[in-house]
Amino acid sequence: MLKKTIFILIIPCLLLFLLGLWQLFRLNWKSNIIQNMNLPAVHLLPNNDLARFNYRHVKIDGILSDIELYVFAGQRGYYTLSPMLLTTGRYMLVNKGIIREKKEEKAKVVKVAADGILYCDSSKSKSWLIKNNITLNTWVTLNTKEISNELGIKLEKCILWQKGFGGKLAIQPMKHLEYAITWFTLSLTWLIMCIAYYRQNKCHLK
């Protein structure tokens, strides 16, 4: 009876402690991202592996197509993305910023030297509740695989968020530290309560 009671009381304490550790892991992960974003800009070469420069400030040459995709950005309007043809023959999406309403005029094909932060986790973005409305060119999720299939072009998994454009890449690691302290405090409080409960009832639990 004693061992069973102690086991039941300790489980919440361990769970709270593990939640605190997870928040510290997230803090370290985001701190590394911020460090990468603050490094000097890298001018990418055709043979560079884009994934190696995830969350880095990069410059890359290409030809921006006249295709524009509109990704829902809440009350702010839409993110406007266009595929950019790289010297490798593949395409990479470039987020050109936020607009309030969709444009009626067609964009132009232009040669550019794009400058911004590279984001290489977009192939995992998917919503099971809200579907993209491809007919109306209204996207809810930035899933490069789905967009690649729809456009019939080979897209890199990375998306370039142009320089000076925040939004999705705004990182605030300090909240994770606050959450970690909260979980560790709750864990310690629960442990103290378990010890106090055990001392008061140890004779009855044997």
C-alpha cells in the first residue's frame, strides 16, 4: 500500500519536471536559431545545400516568376509568395511580404538577387482541419510538397523570407525560460506536498 501510494503521488511530480526540461530544450533550440539569424549574410552558390543554411541570412540569385500564391495571414491580409528559378534549375518560394487584398494585375518576370532569412521546415506544414482553396489561390499552410505538385515544378523545401520581413520568423525565447521556471516550481511544490503527506500518514500506509 505504501509503495503504491508513493508511486501515484510521485508521477505528477515527474511529469511537471519533464515539462520543465522540455521548455529548456525549446529555449536552447530557439537561442541557436536567433544566433544563426544574426550571423553575417551568406551569398549562396549554385552547389550549396540550402538546408545547411536554415534560419541564416542569405543572398541568392535567380529569376522571380510571374506566379503569385496568396497565403492567409489573418487580419493582416495575405503573404505573397512567388517561385524563383535558381541556377540549379529548381525553384524556391520567396515570400515577398504582406498585402491587404489580392492583386488583380499580373506580376512580372524579373531577375533578382533575393535577400532574406531562409526557412527550411515548410515541407512539414500541414493543416488537417482547414484545407487550401487552390481554385481561389488561397493557401492556409506553407507546404512546399503540396504547392510543388499543384504548380508542376520542383520546389526546394526551403522558403526565403525577404529581408526586413518579420512575421513567422519572430522568435522570443524568454517565454520558454519563464515556462520552465513555472513547471520546475510546480514540480518542487508537489514534491514538498508528497513528503509532507508521507510523514503525516506513514504509519497508516504500512
